Amino acid sequence: MDGPGRQHVALDARVAEALAAAYVASATLGLDRLTRSRIRSRVCAVARSRFFSRPRLNQVNWQADVYVACDVVGGGSDLLRGPYRRWLMWFLRHAEQRVGGPGTTTNLNRGLGLNYLPAKASADANRRPSSEYASMLLTMLGPYDRALAAGMRPLPARLERLAKRWQERVLYGDWTDAGYVNWDSGLGFHRWHLRRYWAFAAEGLLTIAQAGRLRASPAAVARARATLDAAFALNARLLTDPASAGDVSALFGIRSLESDAVHDAALVAARFGALAARASRLEQAATPVAAATVAYGYDPNVDRLAVSSGSYSAAIVAPTTVGNGGVSLSRFSDAA
């Protein structure tokens, strides 16, 4: 953001989220009327811009974030009633149908894992689901109840059922009981085990935990809340674990071109802190999580089977250019 270049679609969403939070807390922060007015005008100008008139790739979640922020700061809920519904419906309709003509694929694969590049079916990034982005994109379901309350027409029942199935696939196929991602990524070492993407992905757990009309099964909601609690605990433990002292940006010795040891420590703390504050407002889960749950996600067309239990997590994946996968387990992690 310090100079000219191609703007990443995620940046505005995070700034809009922060400004909307400041607007809500304006009395506590002592923000005057002019500042509140400027926040409203800036946030809504971005939300209504051409840049956010359609998704990049299939990442509707960033649009949902800025549309909600505009509503929160008093700029109107029409973006939730109209564009949000349109693009959420587009994503779910094309979850199992190609997004375009020949050479394209679906937003989700046959096991409901994420296709990162649906416009290019043959892309290496689609040869395995991107667990981190699956949880991040799942947050597009978060504003659904707010949009309904603002007058949005519900999605067709078939798509609502699909949204519930997708949540359970992400929960059971992309997360472990330890609160860590059961992690495969079509983007390989550029995303794999980066702590900031773990923090971003954890918002998907909160989306499952606080869903209303699109709520998955009571057991899934309870598991999502327990997994999110485990993620908070694991992050706190890593901060004091001498063995992880050098893993400020990427864990388990992974070397990534996108590691940023200078900024990631603050960013990860801020994201987990924001999530913890929001999670603290959840009501007590009605269904306790079984102590010995065993869960799996299976994506048949990309040959991925991920398993998580109270004792271990593991995955079998097809070999790719990343370098892992094949006949042996891709990974094997203990309960911690």
C-alpha cells in the first residue's frame, strides 16, 4: 500500500472492517461527528466502487466484508439486499457447475473442497484444495442473517442446503481437533503453514459457530466452537514454546517466499485478538463435542483424504509439484 502497484482485493476489506469497528465504538473512542461522517463516506465509496462490483477469482468474501462495513457505518443495506445476494448465489450455483465455457471448472470440487482458480480447470492450484482459502471464502456466509433482516430475499432452499454441507466439509476436512488447519494448499509453499493464513482461516470457524438460518448440525456448530477455542490455545502456546521461537511467520520449518517475520507477529496477534473478542459474544453451545470424534474430508477427483481425530491428524494426497504427497502419508500430527 506504500506505492503504485496492483491492489490486492483483501486490503480494503480489512481496513473497512477496522473503520466500521471504530464507528461502532465512536462514543468510547471519542470520535466527533465529522470523523464518523468521513468514515461513512470513505467506506461506502469503496464498497460501491467498480472495483467491488464483481468478485476477483471466486472470492466473494471480500465483497461481503465491505458491503457489511458500509451497512454498519450507516451507509445503507442495499448492497446486502442486491449485490451480496447476487454474488453469493453465483458462488453456490457454480459450486457444482462450471463457472464458464470449456476450460473452466467449478468453484468447489466433487468433495466440496475449494478450486482456487475455477476459470482455469487445468491449473496446478486446483490439483488439491486450498484449505486456508476455503475457510476464508466460507466467511461470505457470515452476513446472511444480517442481509435477511435488511430485507434480502432468501436463497433457494437447494442453495441453503448446499451452504450447510459446505460448512461441514470445511470443518471436518480442513481442520483438526488441535485447532490447526489440516492443511493442503494448491498454492504450495507460498501459503502452506504461514501463521497469518491460519489466523485468517480461523474466521471461517467463527462463521460456522455463529450461523443462524444457514446453521449446520448442532454437532458441527459445537465442534467449530471447540476447534476455535483450541486454535486460540495453540496460538498462545506457540508464543511461549522455545521450539517455535524462530517460527514467527511460517511453522514447522517451512520456507516461504511470502514469510514476513517483521510484520507477521503483530498481524497474527491482531487477527486472533479480534476473533477472540467476537467469539466471546457467542452463546454457550447447546451440544457438547464428543471426546473421541473422528472426522474426514474426501475429494475424489483430486485424490485427497484428510482425517482428524482426538489423537492424530493425517492426509493422503496425490503427488504434485509442491513436492509432498504420493503413496506415503503427506503428514502425520499428534493431538497437540
